[in-house]
Amino acid sequence: MSWLQVSLGVTPQSLEGVEGVLLAHGAVAITLVSEDDEPVLEPAPGETPLWQHVQVRSLLPLDVPIARLRDELSALAAIPLQLEVDFVGPDDHPLAHTNFSVNEVFGGRIWLQPKAATATPSEGFEPADLVPLRLEPGLAFGSGSHPTTRMCLDWLGKHLTAGARVLDFGCGSGILGIAAALLGARAVGVDHDPQAVMASKDN
């Protein structure tokens, strides 16, 4: 499917109203980025800190009335706004869950898949022969797409025996510790990042 991507700069104070206008016009995605590359490092669970200068990028239907949208947003901000409007084709906006989720078998035993997956395992494996691991990384590291995570999953699948003791140090999403536990190990995960602890517990 194709969309119009509308981009504009906003302040943190006007963001909620801007999002409301975009959603009212049928926005299917709203992304926030820093206009000045301001870092936001490891917010606490439940916190959503914003940069001082925020750029909003939204995907909208092709038939959205741009002139009316601009007028409504300008009225909200009390200043004329310059909207950047671009055409986004079906191959230009991979969604986060398809971009980072993995559906793959590791070590011949661990079947990693997205939490909401309805897929069949890759490489011709039979589901009955595999240990399924459904994962939602959240804001934590460890979706199964990074080479180091993949290497560790492959090693666990090939070498881990039931009853082994495993420490997942810097557990992120909990992916390695959970995989080890599913294979019969006694696993403990630790991480200093509260978002990682939350993701691991949820998973």
C-alpha cells in the first residue's frame, strides 16, 4: 500500500494536539524524531521524555486534504506551518515488527518467532520437533536479528543440555535466558536497564 508522509516540526507542548489532528485525518503511523539529534538515554519505565525540537512524521491516506490539514495544524500552533509532503511506496516503509522480528530456527531446536506469529518454521523443520520461543523485544535489546544474539541462540540450540545453569548477563529482552530455560536449563537473567527488566519479565 502507498501513503503520503507528512513531516513538520513541533514543540513538546503542541505534540498532543498535532497527533490528534493527524489521527482525525486517518494517520496510520506517527513517528517522532529529534530535529537536533538530542540524546534520550534509557528512560525509566512509563516515562516518555521528548526533545526540545521534535519532528513529527506521519503516514496518511493518499486522498487526505492537505490544504485543510495544513490549516488545522497552523491554527493549533497559532503560526503558519510548512508541511513537507512525500509519496511513500509499499517498499519504503517496512513496519517495525516485520523489520526487526525473526522467524527462524536456531541450532535445530529453538524456533524463534514474533509474539503474534502465525508462521511456519523456516528451513523445513516440523513444529512438533521444535521449542517455540515467542518474543516481543519492546524497548530492550534482543530481537534475534543481531549477529551476536543469533550466534548465542545457535550455540544454545546445539550444545545446551537439560539441567545446565545459565546466567544471561545483560539480558535485554530475555531472549537467551528464556531460550535456555525452554531447553531445560536453570536460567537467571540480570540487567541494569529497567526497560530490559520489564521486557524480560513480560516475555
